[in-house]
Amino acid sequence: GEDVEQSLFLSVREGDSSVINCTYTDSSSTYLYWYKQEPGAGLQLLTYIFSNMDMKQDQRLTVLLNKKDKHLSLRIADTQTGDSAIYFCAEKRDDYKLSFGAGTTVTVRA
Amino acid sequence: SAVISQKPSRDICQRGTSLTIQCQVDSQVTMMFWYRQQPGQSLTLIATANQGSEATYESGFVIDKFPISRPNLTFSTLTVSNMSPEDSSIYLCSVDTGQGEETQYFGPGTRLLVL
């Protein structure tokens, strides 16, 4: 099984908040990342958090990290149609390699 | 930050042939990686491209199938050899900016279809 797990799908109404959840298993992870992939495009780095932090906010994005439970979440405030994409959670190990979750497909409906 | 370009952006190839993908970074970086994203799947690390030495491959990937070059700190190539339809994927290179910034950026990917 994968070391990083995410729910596969999320449907949200435009203007509402989206919350994407992720769990990981490697307690030695140094950084955790959220990437966005739009159809036919590469991976866009959205935000990241260092493992000794519990929250990071960047405009509409809020990352929460519960290191004890190895749980990471990404909250997108005021979700817009342009936020429709696949969101990947990833953990960085000591050797700088990234381990990715399966990706959460977010669909924003009007 | 780092700006990464890949060539080609996409290709359609015949089985049994080989394709070399290029990755160019706009700054010198120590860590470069190659990933594969199979259709509808997540990303899987193929190898770490080490400058001045052989690449380090992950379990399930071998040098004969995916030879990698890293001649300097801004450039790398990945060759997909003796291709089969199962090699149809997106191939992405990434760089880690290392100490101080600790972010990992990805190229736009190369979309490969093998017939």
C-alpha cells in the first residue's frame, strides 16, 4: 500500500471552503507538500509546511499539520471554478525523495 | 524558485524504439529526480540523477530500461528504451532547491504514447 493516503474525490460548491485530507506514515518526514495538477498540465507547487509547524496560511490556502496523528490537510477558502484539479499530498524523506498520495480530484460545481 | 523546461512536451512512438527526454533548469541544482505518472495514477520516482556519477534507481526501475545522464548541474536526460505500450505515461523531472528553501519543483512533463 501507499505510504501517503488521500481520499480520491471531493465535490464542492463554488464559494464554499474545500478541505482535502492526507495521512502519511513516515515520522521522519521533514517537509510536506501540496501540489495541484490541472488537466493536461504538470505539477504546480501550491504550498508546503515544515514538520515542526502546525499551521501555515497563504492567501486562500491554509495547511494544518497534526504530527502526532500524521495528518495533513489543505483548506481552500472561497473555492472557485479554477480550483478544479487534482491535488497531491507529498512527504519528503531525509533523502530528499518525495512520496506521493494518489491525488484528490476536486470538482467545483456552480 | 526554479524554472524547469522539458523536451519534447509530447510524443507518439512505435514499440521497440527509444526516446530521450531532456530536462533543463534555469539555475544550478544538486538534486534532480525523474518521475513517472501512468494514466490516472499518482507519481512514482524512477531515479535520482546524480551529477558526475551514475543515477540511483528505485525498486522496479533499471538502468538498461531508463538510462539517465547528468552532465552538469542544470541539465539531465532520461531515455525510455525499447518501448512498449506499458511505457505510455507522463515523465516529469523535478529539482530540489535544497537548504534554505527546501522546495521541490517539477517540469511540465513529457507525455509519451507508445503504439
